Amino acid sequence: MLEILTYILIAYLVLLIFLFVFQRSYLYFPDKETIPLHYFDEFNIEEIKHTTDDGLTLAGWYKEPDTNNTNVFLLMHGNAGHVGHRVEKFRKILEAGYGFFFLEYRGYGGNPGKPTEKGLHLDAVSALNFLREQKIPDQKIILYGESLGTGIAVQLATTIKAKAIILETPYTSMAEVAQQHYWYLPAKWLIFDRFELLGIIGNIQSPLLILHGEKDKIIDISFGQKVFEVAPQSKEAIFVPHAGHNNLFDFKVDEKILLFLETL
């Protein structure tokens, strides 16, 4: 019996060490291909280059706002794929005349570098600086965070007074999400890239909209609800009863986003 318990303990420790060493491979799932142009052609979205404070030159994708709509979305997407996969879901917003900066992270979509929490924050700051160079004032920028990107968007929102911040499936911290998924490990204490969202959400300076599916099995609805409770006014939440993690736009949340922005 003691021998069996020893083997179980050894196996557990090996698993723990393996997941600790390779944890970023379980957090970031980049599609590293150079993004094909066909994702952007229909909307006249152009490839641009911007350089981060640590010296990486990244490709991003930018559409100027229409003359009748001078607001610009800055998208910080989730942990998988590349930014081209997100264009179609924002069709109605693009057709409404909003400008759009599709930020692509380091290590994603043919960009150099490897994703880390610090690195992705630098990428977002560089994108913000690009918009400022285009004479887009902070008050015209809509920060949009998707899943992993919600932590990046909130961090940015604590530094500027943007027009709005929209969080799609937010979490309290990546450490707590990891702990929920890996309940049999002390994951909360071992994760490198923690993305502590809950501790800084009180410092945002802009109206907030939270979107979350009640059937989300990746980032549980309880995380979004907790973020909403702690966030300062003004704020609004749309919790969609039958939506999961990746299909919120199947429930016409894009129309609700446009209505929310019309009230600002």
C-alpha cells in the first residue's frame, strides 16, 4: 500500500512540475501563420506597423472611422487563433462606421516574439500610441477586451479616460480561472501570468459594459458577475442565458453593443 502511495505521489509531483514548466503552452494558443489579406479586404482594413517599448515591430490592422462616426474600437482578443478570425463577428460594428484597430499580439499572426503578460500589455500600449499618432483622442477610443484580452483592456483603462470599455467574458484573475480548471493542483500559486483584473477594475475611468454567457464552460459566469459587482459606476451587464464562451455574437450582442454606445 505504501509503495502504491509513493508511486501516486511521484506521478503527482511529475505532473505538477511538467505543468509548471510548460504552463504558458496551456495559456496561449497562437495561430502563428501570417494572416491572409482576405480577412480584411471587404472592410478596407489596412495593415500597419507599430513598435513596442521593448523594440518589437508588430503588424496590426486598422480601419479609419467614417466621417460621421469618429469613434475607434481597440480590440484585445483572446488567447487562441489570430486577430483575423475576429473580423467577421464585428461586421455590424464595422458597417456602422466605427474605426477599428485589430491589435495582433507578439507571437501571433506572424508577429515576432513570445506572448507573456508583460509583453501583451506592451503591445496594447503601442497600439494606443498608434491611435494617438492618428490624432484619435482617448475620449474617442472604445477599449474592447475578449476573454484573455479583458485583463489587458482593464489595465489600459486604468491609465486613460476612454469613451468606454467593453469586456467579453471577463475573469477575476487568470490564477483563479486556472485553479478552477486544475482543482487538483495548487495552480493559483504557481501561475506566472496572473492577469489580476479584479484588483484594478475599481480604477477604470470609463463607462463599462460586460458581456458573458451563462453556459460558459471556459470562464464561468460567476467570474463575470463578480467583476461587475466590484466595478465602479457607470456600468451595465448583459448575461446571456444560453450562450457559451465563443458564441455570444450568435445572440445578437453586437446590436446591444451599438445600443449601449448610443447612450454615451
